[in-house]
Amino acid sequence: MARGQIVLKDMANKIIITQTKSAIGSSKRLVRTMEALGIRRMHQRVEHVEHKDSPQLRGMIDKVRHLVTVTEA
């Protein structure tokens, strides 16, 4: 397993994403990815129920893994 890789069970139905670090100074691409995930401010929790857990969602989370924590619910 690669360092920093997010390990979740096989395609959970509900994912909770919490921003733990600031996106200030990050590239616009990362800031836009955070916005697309629905995260707007620090320590905000976002539950992705309406989005089925998909490879696209996992890819977005992987891009900002150093700024967020991810848990299953």
C-alpha cells in the first residue's frame, strides 16, 4: 500500500469528508475540487449520500487527501 493512500471498505454507500487543513496557497485546481466535493470551510463535515461511491468520487478525494479526512458512516 502506498504512503498516504486512503483505504476504505469496498465502495461504501455513505462517505463523510471533513476538511482538516486549509486550502489557502493551494492551486486553483485543488480549490475547485474541494468546492466540487461540497466543502467550503475548515472542519466542515460533508456526507456524500446523494453521490454513490464511485471511482470518480474516490479520485477527487485522492487529489485532496492531504487536506481532508475520510470516514465511512
